[in-house]
Amino acid sequence: MKIDWAALGSVFGVSLVVTVGLVAVFTLGIVGLSRQERAAARGGSAAFAVTGAYACFAACAAAVGYGIYLIVA
């Protein structure tokens, strides 16, 4: 059996980048919700922050769904 180390390294690199990116997008969603709570405490509105947070969470869900699709297909 011969292991293709270049392909294995490529898969590792891509999975690492995608994982870090997914965590970053999820963190942006959490930050958006945090800003919404701060704005509510001050009596203001943070509709843009909430919309951005929901968009980040939707992007995370889409990425996870696509990953599941790639595994199953």
C-alpha cells in the first residue's frame, strides 16, 4: 500500500482552513447577538447586528449541511 502524502496534506490543509473559517463565522454571529443585547440595554435597536448574526448562523448551517452532503453522496 502506498500513501499519497501530498493528497493527505492537501486534505488536512483544506479541512483546517474550513474549520477555522467556520469557527470565525460562528463567532461573528455570537458577536452580532451580543451587540443586539447591548443595544437593547441602552434602549436602541440593532436590527443590522441581528440580521448579520442570523446570516452568519445560516452560513454555518449551510456549510455543515454541505459537508454532510459530501460525506453521504
